[in-house]
Amino acid sequence: MRFSLCNEVIRELSFDRQCALAASLGYAGLEIAPFTFGEDAWRMPDAKRAGIRRTCADAGIVVSGLHWLLAAPAGLSITSADRTVWQKSADVLCGSVDLCAELGGNYLVHGSPAQRRVTGGDDAKRAEEAWTLAADHAQKAHVTYCLEPLARPDCTYINTLAEAAEVVRRIGNPAFMTMIDTLAASLMEPEPVADAIRRWMPTGIMAHIQLNDRNRRGPGQGEDRFGSMIEALRDTGYDGWVAMEPFIYEPDGPTCAARMIGYVAGLLEQR
């Protein structure tokens, strides 16, 4: 397992300082939120993409993957009945796949709850149409596209691993998989997160994990205990990226980043 830091945690720093700090703390990768590079990061110029790769290499770190794919530009939705909005959203997804591959990333995480709201009609069908396009694009780019179950009330569509698995199996593309966000899983799964890992990891459709406490802070900064989750990952042979994704940074981003990896690395050493 390799640790990755979701870069929006320290987005107040320049990107070279983000890389240097993450590497100094022991992270092997940064999981990039494209909005931290501006409204149109999905179509950034080749020179800027090369610069990001070079900055990472200079710090001894890599881009592990991308997340928060539809946070920018504003107004996107893969469930919208407005075909212009839907097409722009699909274009951003496919552009994000290319960006991920060209930055050296291995996976993309599709969370973006506000941009996949389902209120009725054919909303869910339009979401699956967009994911099918993104999956085809990911297969050609040799990256994995992960559908992230998220908790209610923030997300109205795909709240559990079972629901995500249904969509993954319908789309039937090996580049399209699901993943665990421990905050969402702790709130939505019918079993403890460690048991969910043990149940779903052997299915072969689980490609990634993000660690966060149900209080929206980082692992080790709340009541959730992550030792059993780390043990479950080990027992099921998981050897992918483990990303730290808090939403509240206490007392600040850099300190939060340091505390998270210290806590999780300590759990690994104990086992």
C-alpha cells in the first residue's frame, strides 16, 4: 500500500511546495483535485501538464490519480436533461481521463454528488450514459475510473457499494470499478467498514480507498478506528493507493496532512 494525499488539503501552497511537503511527510503520491488548477484544468496545455510531472519528479512524488472531477467549471451535471449541459459534463469527464493519464495517474474517483443528483425521470440513465463514455475513454487511456458511493443527504444517487456494483456490472467495462470512501461507508453500509472491505475487495471490482473519519476530519482525528480497516486491506491483499481525504482541516492543512499519515503509518507498523 502506498499513501496519497488529496492535494486540496494543502491547496493554499504552490504546487511545488505541495509536492515537497507531501514527500517530506512520507506520502508517495498526490491525488489531484483538478479545480485546484483552475476552472478549465481538464483542458490545460501540454506544457503545463509536463510541468506538473516534472515538479512531482523533482520532489520524488507522483500523481496517484484525480478526484472531485466535476467541481469546476460551474453548472455541470451528468443527469441534466439539458443536452448541452450533459455534453459539456461528459466532455469534462473524458478530458479528465486524458489529464489523469498524461500526469501519470492510475485512477479517477467519480464523487461529485451535486453534479449527479437524481430527481426522477431518466436522470439515472443519463448518468450511466456518461459513465459508459468515461469508462471507454479510461480503457483506452489505461487508467481505472472509479464510481464512488457517497452518503445521503449530500448524494441522492449511488449511496452504497451494492448500488455501485450494480452499475459497474451493467456497464461491464474492466476499466470501470468502484471504491470505498470510509466516511460514506461508515454511514451507509450495513456492516462495519472493515467487514465491507473483506466482503467487496475479493469481488475484483474494488479499485481504491479513501480514508476519512465520519466527522469529516482525517483518520485519527475522530472516533472512528482505522486499525481494523488497515488489517482488512492487508488480509485481502490490497496493494493499491490509500488516499487521505478529510473535508475539515484541523488545525490547518499541513498539520492535518502530517497527523493523518503519522496515525495510519503507525497502524501499519503495529500489524
